[in-house]
Amino acid sequence: IVIEHHQAVMAHADWIIDLGPGAGHDGGRIVFEGTPADLVAARSTLTGEHLAAYVGT
């Protein structure tokens, strides 16, 4: 288990659990769970958007 925001680490992860959608009282819910490729394809979260930009899709 790694808690990380660096796109290079996330891009090579086996599985991502994205919490959000915001911070504090606005967060803490699971907004995505799956592979990095699925997160990039879905682009359903802010993390997905940033990861997609990082990997160039």
C-alpha cells in the first residue's frame, strides 16, 4: 500500500483507490477503484484527468 500523488508512481501501480472528490468534509469517499488504465480511460475524477495528461492520452 502506497499513499502517493506522483503520476509516475500511480501510472505503474497495480490498483488505484481514489478518494475524493475534494478534501476534508468534501472528500473521503471512494470515487474510483481499478487499474491505472481504467482510471485514464474513464477520466471520471480529477486524478484520472491528471493521470491521462501525464501518460499522454
